[in-house]
Amino acid sequence: MILNDIYEKVTPPIIRDFKNIVGSSYVFDDHESLYKYGRDETENLYYQPEIVVKPRTTEEISAILKICNHHKIPLTARGAGTGLSGGALPKCGGVVLSLERMNSILHIDEKNFQVTTEPGVITEILQNEVKAKGLFYPPDPSSRGSCFIGGNIAENSGGPKAVKYGVVKDYVLNLEVVLPNGEVMWTGANVLKNATGYNLTQLIVGSEGTLAIVTKIVLKLIPHPKYDLLLLAPFSSLEKAGEAVNAIFLAGHNPSAMELVEIDALQIVSEMVSAGSIPVHEGVAAHLIIEVDGNDQDILLKEMESINHILEEMGAGEIFFADDAVQKEALWKLRRRTAEAVKLKGYTIEEDTVVPRAALPDLIRGVKELGIAHRFHAVCYGHAGDGNLHIRIKKEGIINSYQNPEMQQILCALFKLVKSLGGTISGEHGIGLIQKPYMHLVFNEAALNIMRSIKKSFDPNNILNPGKIFDYE
């Protein structure tokens, strides 16, 4: 049975109901809107919704879901559209529920180091608002200047600072959600410790909008560090770069970021972003970007001196220190815009595998060997501190991996390599459509059946983001 066949269509009376709920100005069925909300940053995929609805309140979302559940109409929640796994694409048509109007920071609780926010707030805006009060929300995906907090919740996003501070799940205390039947509930409590029943909060984090719609978010904050130092270290071999990463941790250091960018990726992004005085040379295999942060600058300087000594012992080339905020920003821009740059160069297929960090050089080497065997080009970059590697693939004549037999064969080989190294198939982008065919490589049928039963408990009519993560009817 084709999944789309089990759903009803959005009829004119239902459209009128949506307009009565949110206002006519926030219901869209024109070609331009349907095209815009049928795409995201995932490869070159497109699935056209029947209607786009932009609610402003929890109550409006509840009313919309009651209608969709009653009529068995699929509904896909959408944030900023920066996803890379197809998690917010309306594969079964129906309604795209855009959360962009739910964009208020509701309360910054300085006494308890918490912030309550709606899901449509841009991550960087929230970070800047809490920073103005001396507080820190560390998760910082590369798209932080455009992605929404709600999307970060859906995918359990990470970013460069995850190596020291953790990922989104480590900061979510409580969530207000709307269930598929329209009921509204809180998943937990605004406290730091909670052993009261099952942890529904963490179940929703990373569930990709398949279980409930998040409408309010309570996040834990920490004090913002006063200082940070940043360097770029070139290496002539991936092995030496990987050994240096472990040596830094073994020496007792805890960098706030440790990024690896292999030379192919760095050269591509340096063509797009002005590197200024930052050296980008040929003849090296990879660069490490290392940051330390804290509240005592003298201690940080001593720590960076020690890290520099370790890097030299491990065979690093000429190390570049970012001397001021301008150079730091330029260096981080190189890293954060890598994905955009390589995509423009034709590397449209991206995976975000993760392995134990000591296995990262083996993974990169394995990717390059697979490229030779299967005749594709790949560039690699990612979070060396936690083993999360972003792999961008370009193969002549193929722009999408989804449902492409040749590319599926390649990705199956890649994911088997990842599993053999003790890793898994997604570190922070989620499963969505792209990794869905490979879930059986990392979970047996018993585990998948438990996930399906959870989905059925939340969403018996399978209206929320159907067709994602695993098959369920």
C-alpha cells in the first residue's frame, strides 16, 4: 500500500476552517508558497504540500491538529527549512505547519538560569539575548544564524561546542507540546533533576516532529565564559591530526571546540569566503580548529601554550593564532560556511556519520577509498572532538541519494564502514528520509518495533510527519 493512499485531501471546507482559526492572511495555497515549503536544504528534493498554515498560538495549533486527526490529513511541522535529512519535507502532501510566527522569547529567568522560548526563535538571536544577561546557551549548529530552536529540538542539534558543552538534549528541561489529537501537555518540569516517571521530554527531543508539535521550550543556561582563544593547525596526514586530538584530551585539556577540516573542503570554502590573513596552503591533509574558553585569561593562555606544544610534538605545521575578534570571526566563518560552499560546488549529498573520535582518520580514509571504488568525490569536515564527520559527496549525473539505487549502494557501504568502526549513521542531522533506508544497519527489528509502538501510542492515525525515520502504517 502506498502511504499517501491512506490519507484524505485538504478540501475547501477544511481550508475555510483553517482560515477561521489563524486568519485568512496565514493560510497559503499559491504556487510560490507551496514550492518554498516543499523544499529545504536536503539535496535537491521536493514534495509539494496541499496547503501551508502559519499559526501564532498553541491553541491554534491544537485546533488545526484536531481537524487533521479527525479527517486523517498528514501534517508536517516546519521550522526555518535548514534541515539536511528531509525531516521537514511533506512527503505525503497535506498540511505544512510553519512555526515561523511563534518567534517570541517568553522569559529569561536569571535567578534560575533558564529561558522559556517559542520554537520559531532563531538560535543565534536566543544566544545573543541570554548573553546580554551574562548567560550562555552553548549548542551552535552551523546554521545558527537562520535555524530555529524548534528545529534544533526536533533534530537534537549539536555544533562545534558539543565537545565540551553537549548537545541540545543536555539543555532541554521541559516542553509544551500538542499531541496529534489536539491535546496540550507539558512533558516534564522546570527543574534540574527529575526522576518522576518516564522521561517524555527526552523522548520528544530528536523525534523529528513525528510524535508531537513543540510549542514552548524551557532551556537550561549556564554562565557565559568571558574569554576564548582560537588557533588553526595544519597536518600533513589525517593520522597525525587524529592522534593530536587524542593527545590533547589525554593531557587533561577540555577544548570548547575542536574541528577537523580536510584540505579539499577548506580550499573550496576559502574560494567563497575571504580568508584574509588566515593561511590556507596546499600540501597538507587536514586542519584542526581548536578553541578554549573560560573566565581566567592567564589560565587560558597557559592552556593554549600547552596545546601548541602538543601540536608541535604531533607534527603540526605552522600554527596560526587568531589574535583578535576579527580574525576569530574570519576563522569561524570559514568553518561555518563550508557546507554552503561545497554544496555550490556540486557536493549535494551530505551524510553526518559519527564514530568514536579515535576512529575519525580511519573513517575519512575509508570514505576516500570508497570514492575511488565507486567513482565519486567526497570532502569531509566535522567535529573532531566528538567524532562527528560531515561527508559531502559529488557523483557525476547524480544529485540526490534518496531512492537512487547507485547512491544507495554507496551509502550502504559507507554506513557499514561506520558501524564497523563502532559508530552510527547520524550525529546531529537526524534520520528523516535520507537515512531511513539504513536504520536496519544500526537497529535490529526488536528495537525498531519498540520505536514503532511509541509512534503508534502518540499518533495512532500516523498524521504527524509520516514516512520519516521508519516505515509505519
